[in-house]
Amino acid sequence: MSVARQLFLLQLVVLVLVIGAGTALAIVDQRRDSDETTRRAVTAVATTLAMSDGTVEALRSPDPTAVLQPQTERIRAATGTDFIVVMTPAGIRFTHTNPELIGGVFSGNIERALRGETFTETYAGSLGPSIRAVAPVYDGDRIAGLVSVGVTREKIGDQFAASLPTIFAVAAIGLAVSAAGSFLLSRRLRRQTLGMAPDELRQMYEHHDAVLHSIGEGLVVLGRDSGDTAKAEVVNDEARRLLDLPEGPVPVAALPESLRQSQDDDSRDEVHVTPDRVLLVSREPVTWEGQRLGTVLNLRDRTELQSVMGELDSVRGFAESLRSQAHESANRLHTIITMVELGRYDDAIAFATEDLRLSQELIDRLMTAVHEPALAALLLGKVGVAAERGVDLTVTEDTALGPVAPLSARELVTLVGNLVDNAIDAARGATESPGEDAWVEVTVRQDNSMMVVRVADSGPGIPADELDKAVTRGYSTKSGQRGLGLALVAQVVARHGGAIHTEPSLGSMIVVEIPIDEAAS
């Protein structure tokens, strides 16, 4: 049986037992109350008659029965009792419901009454078992007689039986209301548990938990409450590793900001950059009966793939640079040979040495001013690539970086390379009209305790409202594309406690500042 049905039957059994026990207790209590009410009633009638002056005067008369019998019968009928007996201290009856028993001896105990005490007892007398009260009648200081008033058990039983339908009705109503409530609760539980049995729920939990923690992708399930005080409902092991989350409940505020934003926007393979990783994030809604209950975030690590692709792009860039340089060198060599064949030896020598001088000056300046060879080689290569693509790339004269650079060679290449590539693309894309000059200007220098990288270009620049998105989810000025250059730059900057921002210039300028002392310490 399903959990809902088992719970319903268990509640029904408990309700029947509880209400049955309550009903039994109510019956016992009602029976006790009936006896107690009867005792109080017969005691009150007996005491009243015993204290009445008329009763004393009748006992003084020559024929007490003639006076008391009519009076006691009227009182008996009015009070609903079964018998009223007035007797002598010896127990000889003056009155009785059955006139034939008048003059006989009272059947019951009177010793306590002869001692001046009013008491009640249950006794089987001439009318059968009854609850009776016996009270003494005083004439001055002496006991002149006794009064006994009683109600038979049969009559008490009839009165008690008349109250049973009410008790059973209340119990039935209580049982019906409780059963209806249990049924409604069972229906709600059935919807929530999909009508499954406990073993099915246990097996499903075990299987889902095993799958959840064994898959190689990160999973985060967020509920409808997306406030900072809310907690993620499910976080598997891979998600904790990718997002560097601790064990235990995970507050939504602990997730990267880009994952907390726009939780109702569904997307697939959206790029998100954390301080250490590049992630592909897919958002899927969690719905039930047409209502959205939350969001599932699927996280895939693209860091290693992106690193390999970056290295591949670098190799391709170097190969392209070598190819372009080989092609350019072939053109120049062909020009020099032609000049020699034409006998213009001086022009050939001037043409060859001027080009060599300019290239050598740039190489000597960069190798002297920049301590990191990889960065110098990168800048030299980008100059050639930019020239082939029709972009004038200039490395400013104040470019200089000593051995105190806080970044590793790989990080320097990632930082500067991506900024320069983006600038070349932006400058080249902005000069589609004839006559326009495309240019890029690069500065890498040490300013007091900061390493400053400035890259300006003739492109349109990044709008201010797009910069935050660019450093977390990728950005490209090319329509329909999503680049990771700025996101990877921001990853390096964040890792070393730096800052990235734009500054006004003739075109577009991005400035990166990374503290040297803080990173080195």
C-alpha cells in the first residue's frame, strides 16, 4: 500500500480506539454522575422533610399515617422519587408508596440515622435495589422518627439509557469529522508522494542519491525562494567542487553572483566564469502540475578545455604570424633581388637595412624593458599579426615591467593576449569603411605598487552596463557570438585582488590594475 493509504488506515485505527475509549469513559462517567445526582436529590428531599415542622407535628398526632401519607405521595410525585417512607425510630412505617406495606418494618439500615447522621446507601428493599437517603426527625433534643427517600436502580438505569444516544451521537460525529480530516490529509500526502509505497520511496531516494553524487556534472537545485537567506535545496559533490562550497547546507548567497541572477530565465550552455574556473551552466525549470517549484542548475567544467583551446589559439597565432612573416620576407627578398638585378645596389641595401633596423629596435626595447620573455615574445608576435590584419599595433615607449610582476608567465600571456586580441578584433571591425585607420596601443608598466596594463583601440568600446556581464559571462562585439577573453582576464585579475575598468580615450580603453606587494606577499 502507498504511504498515504497506510497513514490513513493507521490514523483510522487510532481514532477508533481513542474515540471508543473516550466513549467508554464518558459512559462510566455519566453513570457515576447519575448516581451522584440521585444521591444529592434524595438527600435533599429527606433532609427537607425531616426538618419540616409539619412532619414533627404529624408524628405527635394520634394517626401519623393519615396526615403524612397524602403529603409524602404528593412530594414523591413532584420530586420524581420512587418512595418516601416516614417511620418510627424502631423502623415501623407510617408511609409507603405501597399502602399494604404501611405498618411493616423498614427494610434497610437505620443505625447511623439513629445516631443523628444523614446518610445514603444502595440497598435492595421492597421495591428492589435503590439508592436511598435516611435522615433523623428531631423533636427537641430527641429523635422522634426517621425519613427515608429513594429512587430505584431501574429508574436510574432508564434515565441513564436516555442519555446514551447523545453520547454515541457525539462520538459518531467526532469519528466522522476525524476520519474526514484523515482522508483529506491522506489525499494531500498521496499527491506529495505520487502514490508510492514506503519501499518505493526508499528505493527511489537511494537510487537518486547515488546517481546525484556519482555523476560527473554539478547539480544545484534552487527553490522558489531566491532571497539571500534561502538555502539551495540540493547540491551534489561535483557542484561543491566546482564552486568551492563547504559541506552542509548551502545558502543562496554563497553561490557566485552570476548564478543567483535571473533565476527564472531558462538557458542552456551559458558561460559563467568564477575566480578559478570556466563553467557551462544550463538552467531548467522544476515544474509540477503547471507550477514552477524551482530551478535546476547544471554545471560543466570547461576550464581545462578552455586552457587547451587557448594554447591551441596561441599556437595557431604564432603559426599564422610565422606564415605572414615568411610571406612578407619572401616579398621583401624578391624586391631586394630585383633591385640587385637592376643594378640598384644602394637602394637594395637601404631597403633591407631600414626594415631590419625598425624590427630590431622594437625587439631590443621589449627584451630590455620587459623582464618576462614570454610577454615580450607575445607583444612582438601580436605586432606582426595586427599588421597582417591591417591594424597598426603600437607598444608604447613607457612599457616596462621588472621581475616583481605578481603574475606568472602563463597568467601574463592570458591577461595581455586576450586584451590585445579583443582590441585588434574591435579595431578591425570598426574600420570597414575605406580610409579609416585601425589602431591598437598597448602599455604594460609598473606604477608604484601596481602593475598597470592599458589597451586602447579605435573600436566602439564596451558600454558601461555590459562590462559587468563581460567579466562574468563572456562578451563579444561580434553579433551572435559570446567571447571569453574579458572573462578570463577578469578571472586572473580577481585571483590577484586587482581591478578592471574602462577609461575615456580617443577610442576605447580598458585598464587593468593589479597590486604587486599584496600579490607577492
